[in-house]
Amino acid sequence: MEFFNQILLSLDGMLGGAVWFPYVLLGVGLFFTLYLGFPQVRYFKHAWLVVTGKLDRKGMPGDTTHFQALTTALSGTVGTGNIGGVAFAIFLGGPAALFWMWATAFLGMTTKFVEVTLSHKYRVQTEDGTMAGGPMYYMDRRLNMKWLAIAFAIATVISSFGTGNLPQINNIAQGMQATFGLDPMLTGAVLAVLLALVILGGIRRIAKVTSKIVPLMSVLYVVGALAVIFYNLENIGPAFASVISDAFTGSAAAGGFLGATIAYAFNRGVNRGLFSNEAGQGSAPIAHASAKADEPVSEGMVSILEPFIDTIIICTLTGLVILSSGVWKEKFDNVFERADMQILAGTYSDQKEADKQQLYLYLNDATGHSVERYNGKVEVVSGKPLNRDFTVINARSVAEDVVFSVGSREDLFTGTLNIQDGRLEKDNIVVSGKSLIHSAQLTTQAFTRGYFGDYGQYIVSIGLLLFAFSTAIAWSYYGDRAMTYLLGPRSVMPYRVFYVAGFFWASFSDTTLVWNLAAVAIVVMTLPNLFGILLLRKEMKQTVKEYWDDYEKKTTEKS
């Protein structure tokens, strides 16, 4: 399994984690933005008219309303990425990362518009009477590339587990255990039953549930965020200023934060933004294919609103909460994850300018530093190291008050530790101390710095539960539409049963391998989809023209 995991990590490094990948995604969005004349701006108002149902006509084919299709797609994108993903981006790239998330969302609004319109245009009605659509259908029916459609559908099934299922319940279970002390298996069992009750009813029940959950969780999260933002109102102006200025200068060191280059912030901000709103991935078109509409462009316009709501509104609120509260540059007592920790040769301090400069270059993969990883032995007595010829770096910050334990924090270690290339050789050693934190843990701390005080953490926990649960619901639909394409409607029920079983299992299991598998599968979804919509660029432009010609004609006849 370790060998397989290393292969997945290598593939991800060459694909989604590669330098070129964000440029491809942004490049396609920029191309269509210019080619179609900034549709995310010109059609924004019209999109709201469509989603409210004011332009609907009776008898249109489909299973859900525009609003239900929007909330189903939003439930797939508004998830843990909005809580932990933004925090992770700021942790890595500083305030500038939020700017690049905005830029990604702005271009992603056009990408969503194109992929949803084309997928909706080539949707089909299945044997059971429901609508099925998505990139695999235009790849097959329009481009005559069945092999590409099959590859996309298989990747969608894998991603449904790796993106929408296993990591989501794993995050929920850990959050419920940390906040309320609930056993992960109990959390998994209860939510697996609720998930089954929802998804076994098909798209109509899924749409009804998500149309209730998405507005509820959004309002709850927004109220909690505003309670922090208004409490720290004097910091909002400087926070906005740093987001804009740092985008073109890089983020300077501040507190425990050691700084980030422009390139580093760009890469991390774009990555988090893209995987938060899923623009270009091809997942949202599957949800929108169910909408009652006889004009593909009208449903494409509804999808313009997704990156706006997901990233421009919700991710921005999360970012402002973190920046205005100041927690992103503070050190907190925590247990160090091995993936976040490394041990450097020599003694470094974030209070010395020369040391900060060396660490800045090292952590941002820049040249010109003399930092080396530690190789040697560390003598420890009652958890405290005796020799001082090394520095522990955790979460890209200089760790303080470092303690070594065995198995748990309470059982202090005494003896000799071997360090090889900056890593501990013993697997059972627990390292703790003060350092920066990231992901959902950082957002949780930020929500305690507002009018609700420590109770703010419960808003994050409940928000994480609702966000992640709704994501699992939406991705089950993406997976069952992919299974419908691959093996027909009869394969859907076995898939749903397996999906629920996996959901329960992941609540108490290590899903690292699945995360890495999903990272590769997402790219296998995204690249063919971007390639396909580029091939159909002329058809897209003509389809939009025909829509407006028809709309103006109907408007004239009414008047």
C-alpha cells in the first residue's frame, strides 16, 4: 500500500501538483472570458432572474428547478474547502492567497457557464425517466470520443469517493470528537443512516434536502463570520489592503508567519480556489443536467452564480475572519503532524532578521539559503531535548516549547532519538509544542475571536458538519450519473449502497490513500473537460447568440 501511495503522490506531482496545472485552468477561463465578452459580468443580473424562476415555462423537461439544481451543485462545492481550504491557502501564502482565490473565481464563473451549457445541451433521458448529463455525454454524443467519456466517468466515480465521501465524513467525525467528545464510529453510523435516507430517494429527494441545507448552513456560517468581522472591524481595512498589495509584492513575515513569495502565494491561492469552486472539473454540469429547462444557456447562466457564492462571498468571509482576528500569524499549542514537521540543523529564531530571511528562502523553495536538514541524535529527558544544535519547524514556523512523548502527550519520552534527513525514525513518538496551525483548526480559532467568544468554535463544527454532509450528498449524485453512463440505471442502487458503506467506514479509518487517489482522479476529470470545451468553443458562441436572439424575440412579442 505504501508503494501504491508513493506512485499516486508522484502522479499528483506531475499533474495537479505541477506548476503548469493552475495556468491551464486559469488560461481556459481567461480565454472564454475574452472570447465570449465577459459573460460573468454581462449575464450576472440575468442569471438571478433565471434562478428565481421568473423566466420558467410549464412543461419544460427535467427533474428539478433551477434553484434546486443550483443548491445541489453548491452543496458539492461549498464544503470543507470553504472552512479549511481558505485557512490552508492563507497559512501557505499569506493574505495574497485570498486575492488569487478571487481571480480564480472570477475566471471560473465563465468556465462554469461554458461547461454547464454544453453538458446540458447534450443531456439524455434515461430508462428510468430521469435526466442524465455531464461532460461524458457531450464527449460521446458530440465529439464522438467514447473512450474519453468512459475515462471521465470512471474518474468521476473514483472522485465521488475520494472527494465527496470518505474525506468529508472523516473530517466530520474528527471535528465532532474534538469539539463534543463523540466517538467517530457513532458519528459515522448516525450520518450514514441519514445519508442513505437521502440518496436512496434519488435526485428529487437530494434536491429537496440540499435546497434546505445550503441556505441554512450559509446563513449560520455568515452570521458567525460577521460576528468576528464586526468585533475586529478596525482590522478589516488593513486586511483588505494587505490582500491587494501582497498579491504583487509577496507576503512579508508577520509574527510566527515567515513570509511567502508572489509565485508561492499564486500557486497556493489558485489551487485552493479551483478546488473550492470546482470550475472546470466537470462535476457541476452533472447536477445542472437535472434542471427543468429547454434552453441550455439559461442553465449555464445559473452556474455563473456558483463561484460567486462559493468563493467571492463565503471564502472571502472566511479569509477576512482569519486575517482580521490575527490568528494566522499566532502560535498555538498543538500536536505536530509528521507531514507538517521537519528538523533543521542549527539554531534559528524568528526574532532575528537574518534567520527569518534564511527560513523564508528555504520554505518558499527559493535559492540562496544555507539551511540544511538535521542528521544525528537527540538526547531527551522527560520529554525535553538536551542538545540545542537543531530547530524544529512545524507548520512552516519555528516551533517553541517542544516536547517529545510516546504514544500520547502524557507519556513523556526519555532516551535517544535518531533523526534522518530532518525526520524522526521512530513512528510512535508524539511531538508537541507551540507553532502556527492551519486548515479547519485555524478557522476554528479565528471564530473564537468575535462576539460569541469560545462559542464561535461550535459554529465552525456545525458548519463543517453541514457543509461536508451536503458535499457527500451531491457527490453521490455525480457518481450515480457516471455509473448510469457506464453500466446503465440498474448499477445505480448497488453504487449507492457501496457509497453509504464507504461513508461509515471512513469515519474511523485513515483515508490518506483515498485523498491521494482522488487528487489524481480530479485531474483526470478536469483535463479532458477543459480539452472538450475548447474544441466546442465555436458551438458555444453560436449557442449563446441563438439564446439571446430567441430571448429578444420573445420579449418583443410580449410587449
